[in-house]
Amino acid sequence: MPDEKESAEVMKWTDTREIAIALCEHHPDVDPKAIRFTDLHRWVMALPGFGDDANRSNEKILEAIQMTWIEESE
């Protein structure tokens, strides 16, 4: 059923590894150690397949995404 598969692929703020991998693919020239959380938030919201509420993120979540992105980029 395509509908179930599509809904299963929607990323949420808690999907830090999937988000980090997608950020690596979409922003290969960016140093994740130097990114501001405002930019990180905006870029996550713009990722294809991301479908969570913008207000559900916080500094802890953004930091976890950033740290995972750093790990994935090394």
C-alpha cells in the first residue's frame, strides 16, 4: 500500500540519524560544526520527506541532529 509506505517515510524531529544523513546529502559543502541552529532548523524543515511541526523542535533536538551530522560527515 503506497499510502502506508509514504507515511512511514515521513521524518520527525526525533529521527536524528535520518535527518543527519539527508543534511549530508543536501548540504555536502557545509561544515556542520559551524552551522547556526536557526539555519539548521530551516534546512531540516525544507528537507524532502520531513513532515513534523516546526514548533516541536528545541535546542536539545537541534544539538542532537548537529552532533549526528558531524559524525556522519567524518
